[in-house]
Amino acid sequence: MRTVSVFPAGERAETIAALDRHLNQQHHPWTLDGNLYIDIDEEQKGCLFSDWEPDDVTVLNRAVRCQPTWAVQIDISGRIDGTAEVHQLIALLLEHGGVAIDDYSAHTWTVQEIQSGAVIDGLRFFDFRAYHERNREPGRS
């Protein structure tokens, strides 16, 4: 399972309402075609930041100018590529600003960077193929 954490600008209730409107077959947690599992993670009640490196939290805090207390967590099944689906959901969640962080870099991605295909430190957003290619052990295929 691959994970993307999304920190939308605006209120938690607005984000939940948008997810309810666009993913109305199921809510809290939501699914997209049974391949993306979407939930709200909270710092006080959930696991938000519990497995993050302190430097990664610092990078996020600088990007959003505070420490967020909640995030949308998207888990992507390994059964699918998931890139198109994640990009579609990110466009919805970051429509009014905010940032997303994937499993492959510590960069805080804006929707503009994601949609333009920006490359940061040799990777695009949710670029699991390039990440794994870069980190493959020599002599293994």
C-alpha cells in the first residue's frame, strides 16, 4: 500500500463535504473504485505524524505556516498504478490551496506542481517508478 497525505487549505468540514459530494457511494472512510482508501487522520485522535521524521514535519510546517491538526490520508492499492486516480483526487482536495506529500519525497507538493508534472530532486509527485528505479540495489533486476 502506498500513501499520500493531503493538507487542504480551509476547514475540515469543507473537505469532508467535498469528499461526500464526489465520492457519494461511501463516506468516512471513502473509497474510489475500491482501489483508493480515503480517510481523515487527526493528530489528537489518530496517528497523524506518529511515523514521520521530525525534519519532514518541519518542512510541512514551513510550507503551510503552522502544524496541521488533520490531514486526508489516501492509501493506494498495489493492484493498480493509481497515478491518474490520485491526481484526480488531489485536484479536488487542493482546489483552494494546501499541499500534498507522498511516500517518495519530503517535498510539499502544490496542485500546480502536481498538474504541471514538475520534477523536484529527480522525482515527480507520486513517482513510485522512478523512486524504486533510483533505489534499486545494484545487481538486482
